[in-house]
Amino acid sequence: MSSSPFGRIGSEDGEASDSGNDKPSISHSEKEDRRKDKKRKHHKHKHEREKKESDGDEEERLRRRLIEKKEKGEGLKREESGDEESELFTIQPGADQKRKEREKMRERKDEREERDRDRERRDVKSFHDHRDDRRREMERRDWKDDRRRDHRPPAHRGHPREVGDRERSHRRSRSRSGDRRRREDKRGRDRSRDARRERKESDRKREDKEKEKEKEKARVTAEIEKMEVKEEVEEEEKMEVDEKKEVEEKETKSEVESREGSMTPTPLVESKTKKYSKFDSSPESNEVPDSPYQSEVDYDSEGPGSEKSAEEVEEEVVIDLSAIPFEELTDVQKATLSPESHGKKEKEWQKRLVSQLPVYYPGISGCRNIAEYECMNRIEEGTFGVVYRGRNRRTDEIVALKRLKMDREKDGFPITSLREVNMLLKAAGHENIVNVLEIVVGSNTDKTFLVMEFVEHDMKSLMETMSRNNKSFKMGEVKTLMMQLLRGMDHLHNLWILHRDLKSSNLLLNHKAVLKIADFGLAREYGEPLKSYTPIVVTLWYRSPELLLGIEKYSTEVDMWSVGCLMAEFITLKPLFNGRSEIEQIKKIFMELGTPSERVWKGYDSLRGLKEFTPPQYPYNQLRKRFPAKIISENGFRLLNELLKYDPELRITAGEALKQEWFTESPEPIAREMFPTFPAKSEQGKKPPPGPAPKAVNMPEVSAEHSQLLKDLKVGLDQAANAARGFTLKF
């Protein structure tokens, strides 16, 4: 059977079917064509890359030139205007930035489309590959079954195979190999089609990019041309303005010379009918006189005719410029004004313009724009906002602009700012409470400002500056500050308002020695019966012990503890209890005032904080060591102890503190007019306005013996004069 033609054919087909991975042979001519195509593509890509680099360099050069011209133009405008706009009120992005953003968006869109096409191709390819694998697996299984059937031993065969069966099996194997070749050809055609599609797509993208570059280049060149034309026009206008100024200067100079006596000869007949003021141009000097007697006029001669002519000229020349409105003055007249009068008249003109503006009604028009105010400088940044010093463009009023921080707010307007505005509107009108004037907005919600009255100092920075300079408040000045603080707190507590954040940085002091309570972000109303509030309020150094130990039902006593800490700080210029944590703060309080007990503080043993913390035992009050009698009197020390009592129910109120004897004993609280002034940090170290001059004190005439006695008693002559007004000291 091996010599039969069918067997030979079957073996050959079987070998062909096994070698499914053999690639079709490629002729020499096809190899040469492929090599030439590859070389041509390489040269083409190289040429395109070089062209792209050169275009990029040209584009970059043009863009750089455009940016330099824009910067130069903006610099010239800024120099001419002389007004530096704050970055706070400018949020317009440049055209260059917008163009870059559009390019980035277009590139991201192209990448997204490319990823989608790749995903579709992969899906289609994976589907066909999976289908081909299944078909190939089924064909392999059929072929194995056929081989197994053909090579079985004769005992297991149902009947001997005939020549026709063998021929059919060979025919099936040939058909399978043909199907395999056809599938491979189809797969190759699909690959070539996808490659052509990708090449077309890349060519299209490259053409689009080239077109965009050409458009960008044309736009850049057009802008450069426009800027050049604009610069030429500005230069021409500047030259014209300079020429006009030169002409005006020459005219004014000639008029001054004419007034001084160097006037050109003019006919007498014409001088009687036509007279010139100092703002008119002088008559032409080349006029021919009508008679020889009119050739020269000497205004300095002593004759009666000359005196009369000089008086007439003076009457015509002198014009009262103060009576002329600023907008009606000519440029020549403005140039003749002095700088003081020019500035004064210009301010009056601005006020007249502002007075013509329509009246602003917040309930009808809503919040005004921040552009109504001019930002002068930044003062300070806090937890809930940044404070700037601003000026009202309409009224020239100096105000404080508090910009609210909105970056951490997800549910709308911050509750702290709403509480602050609500509490300030309720407590408005008191001398020792800072007032909110209005709320202004910018271009978005991130630019919301509270407009408040401007106060020059905050007590924290003022006391730090005094401490660095080895200065301190006198006892009369401390009493003045404490009286104002207690009056403000009494006003708040009478309105059922808890401040809950009293500290030195929230107390403001102006140049007139008026102390104001500010920053009502943690303030809230309370009532009877008391409700449970959060104990995490008040800055740690000024937090009362009941808050530190976790009490939730509290009232005005927490504010009065802070007032006691501030009283001690006014005297020493240093915080009384400066702990770094709640535990350390409690230890410092107990170390100075002694550890409390149920006898001193009712309900002390039931406080929640004592269940997790066992305080150290300090049996004695050490406060008098820090405030000896030479620093504060007995009445003052009694008031300080009343403010720092452990039991909240026994702690003194603001109204009761104002009635203490400490405020009436010597030295008495000094008048605000006599309070010292300091350069304000918020005004960038600007000197305060001068206060009223102190009243002269008639110094008594004392002998050497009396002066020595005053020196031993440490009494000054001025004190002796104030104390002994109306009588003299006799020893």
C-alpha cells in the first residue's frame, strides 16, 4: 500500500497539514521593493521631523517676541498710570494661557479618541482570534480522531478501511489546510487594512497640526503688526503732547517776561481797544507802529501816563483762579497753580462727582462690588479670614476689609461669618463694640468681604512691641482699658450674648484710646434655662477651668474668666497661663491658684474631666507673688481674684466689676486725650496724628530743702502741683 499513489499523496498532505507555521516564500524583487519603501519612509519621516523642529523654533521665537512686546506695553501703561492694582481685585487670565488650555483640551480629546479606536480594534481582533482558535481546536480534534481511527489495530476495527475512505480523509485534510491558508491570508489583509487606516489617521492629524501652526503663526504675526502700529500711533501722540507742552511752556514763559517788563512794543490806539490777560498770547512783536511816538512804551517810568497804563494792565491780568471750578480751568491755568491749591481743587472736584452718584440702598440693590473699595495693604490673617486696610472710593473713608475663607465650606456660606454678622448687628451702636458697615462681593463666592470700621491697633501686637522696648502701661492706663472692656462685656451680656473668644488679639485700640471688642465668630445667644453647648471654645490660654474639665452648661462666667486673664496681661504684658495643652493649662492654673476642692467649688468632684485625669495637689494660692503690692493695690488684687474664682456661680459679673473701688482710688483712670499713641502696624509704621497739647501746669516754687524732701518721698514736681492745686506744701 505504500507504493500506491494514494498513500504517497496522503503522506504528503499529512506533512503539509502538520507544518501550519511555514511562511510563504518571498521573491527577491519583493524584498527589494520593501527595502526601497522602508528607505523612502525613513527619509520622509526625517524630513518631516526637521521641518517640525524648524517650525517649532520659528513659532517659539515669534511667541517670545509677542510676550516681550506685551510685557513692555503693560509696563509702559503701569508707569504712566502710576497706580499699582492689587492682585486681590484682578482675576482675568491672559490670552496666552487660554490658548494653552485650548491646545491641552484638543490633545486630550485626540488621545481619548485614539484610545477608543485602539480598544475597538482590540475587541474586534480578540473576537476573531477567539473564533479562529475555537475553529482550529475543533479541526485539530477531528484530525486526531481521524488519525486515531486510521491507526487503530485490526482487532478493534469494525471493518477494513477501503481506498475511498483514505481518499476522503486526505481530501478533508487538504480542505483544512486550504482553510488555514485562507484564514491567514484574510488576517494579513486585515492587518494591512488597519495599518493603512492608522497611517491615514496619522497623516490627517499631522496635516491638522500643521494647519493650526500656520494659523497660530499668522495670528502672532498679525498681533505683532497691530502692536507695532499701536506703538507708532502712541509715539506720535506722545510727540504731539510733548510739542503742545513745549508750546504752552514757551507761551507761559513769554507771558511772564511780558508781565515783568519785557513786553514788545504795541500801538497805543490798539492797547486802548484790545487788552490782554496773562492767559492770552501776547501781541506779535513784528507789528509796525502807526506813529513814531508809539514805538516804545516804558512801563517802569514814573510819569502819570505810565502809572495809569500799569494799573490798567494789572487790573486786566489779575484773575482769581480760586473762584473758577477745577473742570473749567485750562491746562495753562492748572500749570500756574501751586501743588497745594491744585490738589485741593482736584479733591473738591472729585467730591462733587461722587456726590452726583445715585444713593445706594442695600435692601433694593443688594451687596455692592468690592471695586467700590481700594485695597491699601494687608493687615493680618486669621483662622476664618484675611483682613486688609481699604479706602472707600466715594467717601475716602478708611475701613477694614475682612475676606472670608470659603475653601473649606461645602454647605454654602460659613456659619461663623453668619453668626458674626448677626451678633454684630444686634450689638451695634456701642462705643466699645466694632461695627460692621456692609458686605461686599467680588467676581465669585470666594471673594466675599465684611466691611468694618478700621481700628489701628490690636492689643496683642501692641503689647508685644511695648515689651520688646521695655515699656509698660501705667496703672491709670490699665484702669482706662479695663473700664472700657468691662463696659463692652456688660453690654453684650445684657443682650444675652456670649463672646466665647476673648483674647488680646481680639481687642482693638484706636489712636483715640477707644478699646473695641471684635471677632464674633464663636459668639452666640443664650437664655434661661441654660442649654448644653460645646466646651471647646475660647483660646486655650484664656479658657476657664470649668471648660477645660468638660462642663457643657455654662453662661457669662466663661467670658469673665477671660477678662481676668486680660487684666493680668495688661499689667505684666505677658499671658497669665500659657499652657501648650489642656492638661498643662490645668496644671498651670492649679499651680498659681491652688488645687480646688468641693468646699471651694460646688460640683467640682462630679466634673467629667476628673474621671480621666487626676490633678496634682497645690494647697496654696501663689498669685500674690506675681502681683505684689508695689504693682497693684489691695483693691485691684481683690478684683483680680474675684474674676479668677473657681466656682462659676461666685465669679463676679461685668456690671459688678465696674462698681469696684479700684477704679475710684488713686491713681484714677486717665482721660483718653492723655493716653499715649503708638505707630500702628496695620498702617505700616505710620506715625499717629498729633494729639491735643497737654495743659500747662504751674510748677510751684520750692526751696532746696523742699525739693530734697520731695526727692526722698519719690514725688515729682508735676505731681505735687496737681495734688496741691490751690495751696502750697509746708513742712
